[in-house]
Amino acid sequence: MSLTILDAIKQRKSVSKYQKDAVLDHSTLNELIRLAGCSPSAYNLQNWHFIAVISDEGKALLKAAAFGQPQVETAAATFIVCGQVQAHKTLQKRLSPSVKAGTIPADIANAWVAAASRSHEGNFQLQHEEAIRSGSLAAMTLMYAAQGMGLASGAMGGFDAEQIKKHFPLGDDDIPVMLITVGIPEKNNWPQKERRPVEEILTLA
Ligand SMILES: Cc1cc2nc3c(=O)[nH]c(=O)nc-3n(C[C@H](O)[C@H](O)[C@H](O)COP(=O)(O)O)c2cc1C
């Protein structure tokens, strides 16, 4: 039985201890990424790419790249979530299914492509920021998708990007944004940690 989105938000916590013999089948991996791909992105750029590290050899390489953090080895899968730069160059292709489906009028799609090209071409800071934004949103969706499917997850920013690029099939435009471990949790993980009170983090304007 799947959780409501509110239950998933309330129950998700960062897991680092996984049952190490658990395996995720290909249809589960595909479904997690299909759901992560439902995330929003500027102009619907969909500038993301996911590498599911599931082999023993891949996990050993990833553990070394993640400064020895053991959850990369015990999780059933660790996703290298990448955001992509130069995304304006593939925007026409990304929008064409929505134009064909009648979701976006062709002239609006063309205007979006022109606007994205104007702002992104040669602006590497914006491209980088957009890659981090899209990758981060997709990573969050992936964690909630896992939670909704009864799995546990953990976000990781502690990794050496150069080692990841060296050992895994990232494209030239891929920037590794986050690692997301997914698997079956052991019982001895910490609960979700305490959060700052709303009065401290919300300002009404
Ligand atoms: C961007 C980011 C980077 C993180 N990097 C790591 C990491 O490298 N290793 C780790 O064990 N946890 C990492 N975490 C998990 C955080 O420690 C965790 O989300 C935070 O303590 C809140 O825990 P909770 O959600 O279980 O309450 C990271 C989380 C985020 C969002």
C-alpha cells in the first residue's frame, strides 16, 4: 500500500544503515526514476540524468569516491543524480512531445526555446545553477518516491566529483549533484531529526 504524500513527508528520514542483501529489481529502479522525472524544471528542461549503482564493483568504486561512507555499499542502489548544463540546446527536443500532445502550443514552445537560448547561451553560471536546481528537485522527488514505495533513502553530498566522473558513465554535460541511497533500512537508524520551528523560518511579507 502506498503512502499519501503528507505521510511520506512526515515519515522520511535519512537512513545510513541498510539490510545489505536487499536487491531492487529493474522495474522498481525504473519506476523510481520515472517518478523522479516527474519533477519540475525550468521550461521543462528535464536536465537530469541518473546512474543507478547496483553492482558490487560499482559500489566499491562509489564508496571510495564517497570518502568511505559505508551506506553506499549496503544500500540496494545508490543513484548518482546529475544535473545537466547546456540544457537549452536540447530544449526543442524536450518540448516536442508536449507540442505533439497538444499540451503546449508550438509558438509558445518556440518562444521558450528562444528565451532559454538567450539567457543560457554562454552563461555558464546560470547553466550550472539550473543543473543544481533541477538535480536537487529530482533528488527530493526520488526520495519521496522511495518512501512512498516502502523503501528508505539517504541524500549524500559527501563525494569527490572528479572520482565519480572518472569511474561512472556521466555525459560531458552531467554535473553530479547528489548521491541518493535507496534500500531496506535496518532497525537501528536514527529517527528523523528535530527541525527549526516555523516561527523561525517563515516570514510573511
Ligand atoms: C545536500 C545533502 C548532503 C548530505 N550529505 C550527507 C553525507 O554525505 N553523508 C550522510 O551520511 N548524510 C548526508 N546528508 C544527510 C543529512 O545529514 C540529513 O538529511 C540531515 O541530518 C537531516 O536528517 P533527517 O532527514 O533524517 O532528519 C546530506 C543531506 C543533504 C540534503
